Amino acid sequence: MSPAKTTLALGILVLLCACQSQPAGGDTPALLSGTEADHKELREKIRDALSADRPVLLADDALTRDSLLVIERASPRDLRHPPLNGRNLQRPETFQLLLDNERCWLERLGDGKRWEMVKASCIPAPGR
């Protein structure tokens, strides 16, 4: 093989390796701007994601300081408040807020399923 062909082959190989090391989709961790509309849409998306039959309780600053949100399921309780069946051994659900080309997404990290945040205003997370 000639030196020119060898150089070209090595250049193509380097380019292919570099392309594979880039994050898929250009996703960037994001934060909510913190308005009531943002919080309302977040509650709706989380409720849909968890298939909850009741409203989901979230902290007022959920996804405004960190792009990750961890949700543990509440244990059923009786009138005296101890859990009915002992400890809850279900794994918590983890979600991440992402920006992809100016579109805001809520992604469940367990299975990669995504919900677009249409009304919420997202900003890139600092330090990313």
C-alpha cells in the first residue's frame, strides 16, 4: 500500500473512532427555570411516567438545582402510620432533564423512555 493510501486509511479510521465517542443525540443536562407552569407540567409527566392514579408530590425546587430527580414509591400505611408490609424494596425511579436542540425532555434512566416538556422552559445545567 502506498504511503498516501496508508495515511488516508489511518485518517478515516481516526475519524470513525472519534464519531463513535460523541454522546448520542447531543443531549445536555438541563434545569427547569422554576415557574409554576414548569412545575405543573413536570408533575403531569411524572404522573404519566409512573402510571399513578393520584397526583404525585414533588419538592418545589425539583429539577431546578440538579438535572436528576429520584422518586421513591410511598409505602401503603394503616391508620397508625407504620408501613403495612414492612420495608418497600422497589427500586426508586430516576429521571433526568435534558436539552436536545432547544427541545426539553424528561428521560427515565431505567429504560430510556422520554417525554417532551412542551410548556416548560429549560436552561442548560451549569458546569456541563
